[in-house]
Amino acid sequence: MSSTKRKPRLRRSRFIRRFLLTNRDIEIIHHVFRHRYLRSTHIHRLVGGSKQGILRRLQLLYHHGYLDRPLVQLEYFSKRHNKPLVYGVARKGAQILIEECAIPKERINWMLGKRTKSVFLEHTLEIADFMVNIETKWIKESGYDLIREETLQANHRTLSRWKVQLRQNTQQVTHYIEPDGLFALKLPAKPNEEIGIILEVDRGTMPVTRKNLHHSSIQRKLLAYERLWKQGFFKKNYGWKRIRILFIIASSNPAKRKIKISKTFDQFKPAHGLFLIEDNENFTTALIHTLLNGNS
């Protein structure tokens, strides 16, 4: 059978031409690993070059077992046939990350062979939308240097999952918080000063408030982050004198959601400039403003 026959989208073909893995292929696999899942359009923005050339490499990387196409995206194709394909890391790609990128095996194996739910995939892609925009557009326009989460973890030997004790009336609640994204920004003119950025992408599915802090809510997240900041956690563990916590609203009605979340600020009056709540379309202007004018 000819290798030029149209290949199945979500099933690997045996009839695929041989190829040699290139440095750009390794770069693609690394980008996918960093973000967990990426659309083909994300990958093209990150690595550049010809769009058709990238699509051809992605096809080869998938059919040769270096990348996966999660089956849950079948739901996309049943509604919109022109949706870009989504990629994750497959086992052969994981081996390349270990051998060529010196990534510890335990950081990779947890994500292999898992069936991804639609809600998790959509949330991950919304985070990727933001981060790819930061990496490919905002950084160039702002003049800041980007320090990625993997570099922060390596430099400070810490994980992005933090324990915090919260109090409500006479009750104490132990909460573990893991941000959707973590990175730092640095101006070349001030090489020793980093601004820590914590990202939360809100899809509108989590309640803004609850009767108590034992259950997840936006309010609990806000309180947890402020508690960590007041305890000096970020300065001690990352050396950050300034941080910003970004709540990017990705719900169907961002204006209404923003008002609801903002009302929780009146209850505990958080530090000025610590939090920034915006939708994806307006975050760039708002982020530049708060970086220049925030006091925390």
C-alpha cells in the first residue's frame, strides 16, 4: 500500500515512511512535554517555519510513536472538522526527553498511558493558549525575559504544589494548592530582580464562594495565595520580592464572572497589586500596568 494514502487521524498507520529525528523534532517534543498538550497551531507558533512543514513533521512524529493524539478530541471532530489536532508525549518521545533533554524519568512517566477527560484537555489547552501567547508575543513586545517553570524548579529545587494552613472562625483547614502556571519575568536592565507570576485559568466551573473552606472555591484560592505571600513563602523559596497572581477568565461570560470574583476582594481586602483578574483579550495591557504600578 502506498505511503501517500491519507493517514487516519487518531489511529497510527503501519504505512508510514521512515525518517530521521532532527533537533527541531526534539524541540517539538520538549514543547509538548512542557505544556502537557498542545494544538498543532501552538507548536507552529513556538518553533516557527513553514506551517505545512510542521504539520508533516507532526504526522511523522505521531505515526512513529513519538507523540500522541488523545482520543478525547474525537468530540471536537464530531462538531468541528477543521479543529487543529492536539498532541501529547508518547513513549518514544518520553525516551528522547530522558536521553536528549536530561529530564528525569519520574517527571515524564506519570503522564503516559492515561486516558484524558475532555474537561482536563480543554483546561490544559486554555492554559496553553495563554502561555504560548506569553512566550511568542508578549515577551517580544514587553522587553522582559521569561524564566519558565522547569527552570525555576531546577534552580530552587522546589515543586509547584504548596501546602498552606487556612483558618475560618475556629477551624483550621490544610490546603494544597497547585497553580495552573508558574513563571518569572526579568528586565535585562535589572538582571537580579525577578517578578514571580502565578497563573490561574478560571473556566467558570468552580464556585466563587462556599459556606466553608473545606471545599474548593475561588475564595479559598485567593485566601491561600495571600496567606503564602504574607508568610514570605515566595521570597524564601524563589527569592521574589514582587509577585503577581493572574486570574485569567475563560468562561462564556467573562465580564459577569469578573464582577463575581472581584466582590470576594471586599471581604478580605488583599494586598494592593497582588491579584490581577482579567479575560484573555485584555490581559496584556492589564499585566503591563500592574507590573509597572503594583506595590507588592
